[in-house]
Amino acid sequence: MAVQDWQKSSYSGDAANCIYVSTTVDCDIKIRESDDPDTVITTTPDTLRALLRGIKEGEFDHLTT
């Protein structure tokens, strides 16, 4: 599946540890980190939306303590 252009997160600024996202022609979402660009996570828009919602609602906060 062809990956469209990678887009750097606006929160990364000029930092070296950047998150990039892209989509495929099949509407899958690809995510990679600048320190290891050959490792790519693939997900669907619905799954990513659920993850982001959980993060915003603090569902995973217990994992950071």
C-alpha cells in the first residue's frame, strides 16, 4: 500500500524526537518516530480515534506513575 507524504507533528517543533503520520490509499494510518523511521505502526482511523480519546480522558494515566 502506497504511503502518502509523511507529516511531522506540529508539537515536535525543532526537536529530534518527532512523530510522523501518513495515510495509505486504503485510508489506513501509518505512524513512525524519527529515531527509528523503519518501524511503522499501522492502524485504522477508528482505532486511533479511540486511543486518542482514552489518552485525553486519562484512561492510561496509571501507566505513567
